[in-house]
Amino acid sequence: MKLLMSMALALVAWFSVPNQAAAATIFHVEDINPDPIDFFAEGVAKKTTFTYAYKFSFEGIANGVFGAISAGIKHLETAICLDATCSTASNVVIAGNTYSSFFGLLSLSGNYINDLAGGTYYLVVTGKTSKHLPGGFAGLLKLDVAPVPVPGALVLFLTAIGGLGVFGHFRRKKNAAA
């Protein structure tokens, strides 16, 4: 069902773009909240190379899924990166697997997220439309974030500090009475 909804959003985005000449490159950054899920969709004019970066942050450990489906976009790629441009291979945390149909009429890119440490990341979607037709894509980012567990040693330490405080209180009370 989610796949069909994503395909429908990609087609709507594709047809919503006016048939006009566009700038050669688009770079766009937007904040999203993927806990538990966030959807996005964009339409892209013809003759355009684009990079859309969706910024997200979380604390804890996350598992989940990310991806995009497109209509009329060649070389659709997705990745979870440390910066908005995915400028170097060392900035790519998880690369998406890409599948394209004939001439990029329908493309899909995505992957699973396993044990991703908390922090700030970018879901980066890149691609290129043809010189004759506009394109569009729709995607999602879903995270299941587990909170950072409190170590047992911390509880033991706080109990010990509390015990020393109680012991000191009774000792001061005994000395004051004497």
C-alpha cells in the first residue's frame, strides 16, 4: 500500500511541474521528522540535475528504512550522509540500492537502516531529468528510535551517593544531640 501511495505521489509531482526550461542545478535542504515516519515529494523541471537533502536528528539507536521512487528521473540515488551534499565517500553512512527501468521512466532507490547511532544526518536524493520531460519523486524515511539505556552502574552510583547523604544526615543529627 505504501509503495502504491509513493508511486502515486511521484506521478503527481511529475505532472505538477510546469513544462519550462529550468536552471541546470537545484540544491535544496529541508528539515524532516522521521520518528516514526515522514513522507516527501518533489517535482523537477526538465533539463535539471538536482540534489534534495532532508535533515533529521535523533538521540538513541535507530533502525528503519529510507527510499524514493521516481517517474521521469534518470540516475535516481538516495543515501544517508553526514552532510547535505554527500560530497565525499567518507560522508556516506548508508547508500541506497538503485533500480531503474528503461530510460529512467520509473526508478527506485532505498535501503534499510540498522543500529544507526544518534546524531544529525541528511537523507540525500539526487538525480537528473531528461531534456524533453520533467520528472518527480516521492519518498519516505522511517525510524524506530530506541532510547539510550541507563547503565546499571549509574543507578548503583546514585544509590551510593544517596546512602552517603542519609548516613551524613544521621551523623550530624547524632553530633548535634551530643
